Amino acid sequence: MTASLSWQKSTYSQEQGDCVELAVIGGAVLLRESDNPAVVLRTSRANLADFLQVIRQGPAKNSPPGR
């Protein structure tokens, strides 16, 4: 399944470093790490957008360390 997909690397990845790769199939977004391409996560575009928005916001002000 994943061999015929067009995987795109993160623009933050370095040429020789491990990175996150994305592919789109239908309405789903697939994610994998380049160092373990057999493990693939599947999500929707909306869920990925929400996840990225939370990451960009940073940790909540009153959240305990490590959460």
C-alpha cells in the first residue's frame, strides 16, 4: 500500500536526518517516520490541522511539565 504513494518529507528535515513524511490518499493523510516506514498513521486533514495548531500554540500555561 505505501510503496506506490507519493511521500513528502518535512521541509524541516535534513538530507541525512530522520524525518516525518506525509502522503495523501483520498480524504486521508498518512504519516510515517523515515527511519521506520512500515509504521503508518492515518488521520483526516481536519484532525492533522487541529494537531498542528495545538503544536504551534505551545504548552498550556498551567500544564504540568512533561504533558
